[in-house]
Amino acid sequence: MSPRRTPEDWIAAASMAALCLITMGNVAVRYLTDRSFAWTEEFSVFLLVLMTMAGASAAALRDTHIRIEFFLKSGSEARQRLLALFCAALAAAFFAVLAVLTGRMAWDDFRYGETSMGLGVPRWLYTAWVPALCAVIALRALSVSLARLRRR
């Protein structure tokens, strides 16, 4: 049985596909013409961040983030449960704080009219997605911990 696909899965897959297409297009143009698309590097960085955050959200929902299984699986059932809850709560707190801090950064980009170096577009168009996805990751981690508490 395959796992249910989430919006984060689709965002990550679309980001990866777009990243592959623009990178391959840039390589082909550079090889054939000795020129380069100036916008590809800037947009590639945005797509990499978007893909990473969407993947992290999907991993939080499935409770498959990297962790040291030795400590999680050793000990009694109650200890395993407590550690799993602690890890989920810590991840939720971390991403909630990160959402606030990156939200302030995006707001500053908007307020001061920062533009990107390569294309000169408003930087907040790139940075506004990060706090939103951090908040989604925090909510996904909280939902996993709440589901684990209900399974008691």
C-alpha cells in the first residue's frame, strides 16, 4: 500500500522537475552558445529551498525525520513514547521560532524594497514562502505528537 500523497509531496516534486528543466536548459544553452541564462541560479536557489521545506513538512507528517534510532528504540515503551513526543515537540518549537524569524526577514525585505541581485525582482517573493512552510512543518510535527498522545 502506497502512502497518501500530500500537497507537500506535489510541491517538492514540481520544484524538483522545474529545477531539472531550467538547469538542463541552461547547460544546453551554455554548451551551444557560450552564453548563460542569468536568472537560472537565482531561481534554482529558490526552488531548492522550496523543495527542502516541502520535503521536511512531508517527513514531519510521516514522522520520518532523521534521528538516532538507538536512543529512540531502546528502553521501555513509556520511554520510547516520551522521547518521540519530546522530539516532535522540539521540532514543532524549532520550526515555529524559525517561522517567526524568517517572517520578520520577509517583512523587512518587503518593507525596505529589497530586490534580488540577479533579476532585480522583489526579494520578498522568494522569502515569503519560507515562514509559511516553517509554520506548516511546525503544525505537522504538532499533529504527529497529538496523534501519538491520543493513541495512548
